[in-house]
Amino acid sequence: MNSKINKFQVFYLLVILLNFSCYATQALPEKVKKEDIPAIIPAPQSVEWGTGFYNFPENLKVCYNTESKNSIQWLEKLLAVTKTKFEFNEREDCGNWKISVDPELKEQLGEEGYQLEINTSGISLKSATDAGMFYGIQTLRQMFPAEIENGKVSSDFKLKTVEITDKPLYSWRGSMLDIARSFLSKEYIKKHIDRMALYKMNRLHLHLSDDQGWRIEIKEYPKLTEIGGKSAVKNGRAGYLTQKEYIELQEYAAKRNVVIVPEIDMPGHIYAALVSYPELNCENNKNIEPKRAEPPNLYEGYKVGWTKLCLEDPSTYQFVDTIVKELAEITVGDWIHIGGDEIEDPLYEEFIQKADSIVRKFDKTAIGWEESAKAELSGDFVVQRWNDQTPIGENQKIIDSFCKFFYLDHGNVTDQENTYKWCRKEGLSLETVYSYQTDDKRVIGVEAPVWSELVISDDRADDRLWPRSIAVAEIGWSKAENRNFQDFTGRLARHAHRLENLGIKYFKSPEVKWETTREKGIFSEKLSKEEDE
């Protein structure tokens, strides 16, 4: 027998060891039953399950320090559903539960980490910030019965003893809603924010403009919504957000540690603006080619890459300046997305540089789709990578949104109705999404877009987003060595009732042995009579 080990054998051995290390992170003490372990998603960085349980007392006393005062509302909301009698005291040390925000823990836990200890006597929850405390409470929430989500849980349940130290892998854990092609209401967006927060996602990218519609009020250019807000993709929904509604959404999101990132796609994907203000076009509309629509006609088609701003006209930059200025004034977060995808023009790179400069002038950081990396960018510019066709500078920050892993408008399964397959013909299964990995140090996080040409109802949005967004959440939060697809689907299966109690019409992936009475597959996609016509 040859004692030499070839390269293939070494590789095979490494694969075995890697798989073992993934399973080893789920190892349990001898006396702990697997069925007693709560299904926590995303997988925490460090977990040590105990053998006992914490039983709720008749009268629960929660003490908290001054720094954690802003977070108590979430714990109070959680406990209120249990029908347990409880009281809160702003004191350092008292009661059964101890809640503490301590900035000195920042070196250990970062901005979003937390420590949770549950023993037979009570609960201790610590963090360095309000964000970390919020995420600790979300972990605690997932340890409560799924009925907590619809307010029907009894008070006679118990919590497994555990010690958790946790913090995220990436600072950017994003979801993108395209509300430009087909509009999603303020109420739906709020529901989406709630769902994101449960799974510790923290960036909501809103695609607010495209050829098919303009979805944010700009007071200096009212026709953008008066005209552009009335159009949509075929069978889609028109509409727009007023500035007041946009500010309201940001406030709602901020309370849940979600930052809204607005995108105005330019210099291409811009027909909704061109039809609203025809004077933005070049002479003879030569910036519209091929001419799938011309002012005053609206556009409801699917094709893209046929419109652009008139980059040779200096007044174009006054339009961009005004849009960015007004959007910056009502945007709480640090970022404004300027689009920049799928456009060919000799002045393209100059436009990206000028748009970046305008965004920085208004104290925001620009984000652009990966084509923007063709230009010489400022150091703060963030590149969103979607097809990996454009070289990106060594010092540029990157958000990964590869279509082959993260474009959730693609089917959950092969040939699912009303889905795309242009990037991956077999669709994006749950395992495909979960298989994303990178060792690129430039990457600050991941984001999963849902483009809405074919996503023209709330039910369809739910189906495309969930449960694949939960896989994205775990990728963004959990270290690679703590991730294992078999373990993930085992935990996800136990979230079925939670998702249903939240009213999410999710796709019941055949890759998961769901613990639910629902049949495998999707909810009915029957549209209203008006949408069918």
C-alpha cells in the first residue's frame, strides 16, 4: 500500500474535518436532549446549553440600568404576551432578571453583540449598546414558544438554561425591495422591517426609481410622483411614498435597528423621470434608444438598459444635485445609493464621479452597483457586486449581492411560476443561497434583492423573500465555521409555526422537514380579478 498522500486525499481529509467542525459546534452536554434546545437563527457565535430550566415565578421582577432604559420596551412587549405578572425597576441589582447596557463591553461585543445567561434562578442580559440589547432580546424571543407571535402563549412554559456570547460577522446584513417596478405599501414595508429585525438583519435598501415608476416625493420636482408615480410594470401596482411616509418608515426602522438605504437609479433606468420632465431628454430624445416608449407615454414593459439621462447637458447635474440634496435632507442613514448599472455611455465614468461628489457634498456616502467601479471612486464609495464582471479597487468596500446566490426574484425551485432564471436557470434553492462564502476582506456584508417585474402582490413578495431571507440573515451574522446547512434546516423547520403566526406566506421549501400542518409548496398566487386582467 502506498503510504504517500496525494493532493486529492489531503483535500478530501480537509473537507471531512471542516464538516466535523461544523457539526461539533452543535455538540450538546450528555444530559441535554436535542428536542429541548430552542431553534435560534442566526446561529450564535458561542453557545453552551445547560441541563436545567428556568421556570417563570408568579411575580417576575426585572431590574435594568439607566443605559438600557431605551431597550426595556422590547422586553416589556415580550413579557406582556406571556400573561406573567412583572414589574420593572431602574436599579443595578435586583429581581429575577438583570438587564445592563455597558459601553465598556464594546471591545468584547462590538456594536451589535450581547451576552445572554439563563440559569435556574433568572436571566442576565448584557450588551455594549442598545442595538446589542435589542438583538439579545430577539434571541430570547426565539426561545419563547412560537405562539408569542400572535399573543396566545400561556405562562406555564420554561426556558432552557444557557450561556450565549454573540456578535455578527458582518456589519451589513441587508434586504432589498424593488418598489419602483411594482409598488409595495408603507404597511407592507413595516411588516418586512419587523421580520428582518427578528432575524437580526439591519439594512433595508429601497429601490425607489426605475423606468417603470418613481416612488419618492421630491418637492422641487413634483411631477416625478404626479406622473412617474402613476406608472408600473404590467399588472403591477403604482403609488409612491410621501416624504412624511418615508420619514415615518425610517423612524419605525430605527427603533428596530434597521437603517433604510434609498436608491435613485441613474444615469440609466430613468424613464419615469424622463416622462415626468421631458426637458431632461437630449434633442430628439436620442438618449432613449431603442424607443420602447417616449413622452408622454408611460412604460409598463420589462426591458431595461434603453434610457439614460442626457449626460452631455450640464443641466442634468442640476437635476441630480437637487434630487440628492432633498433626499439627503430626509434620510437619517449614512448612505444614498445612486444605482449606476446597465448603462453604456462615453460620459458614464464622469457621471459616476460627479454623482459621488454630489452625495459627499451633502454628507452622505454613495453606494453604486458594481459597474460604478469602472470610474475612479472616492475611498468611502461602497460597491454593490451583483455579477462579478467588473474589477473593483483593492481598497473599495463591497456589499455582495451576487445574482447567483442572492437574487430572490429567481425561483425557489426550478421552473417556479412568475420567477426569473436568467442568472441561474435552475433557480435559487435555499441551499444555493446558504452556500455563499467569501474570504474577500473588502466585503462588509451581504444583501438579497427582490426585483419586482414579476412580484406584483404581497403574497408573491412573501414567497420570494421567505425563508431564503433567513438564510441570508445567518450568512450575514454567523461565522462560516458555525454554519452547516443540515443544522440550519433543522432549526428552520421549527420556525414554521413562528412564520405562520407572523402571517408570512412563505415558500415551504422541500429542503426542510417543516414542523407544520401546511402542505409543501407555496400559498396560492391567485391574483385579484383586477390583476389578472
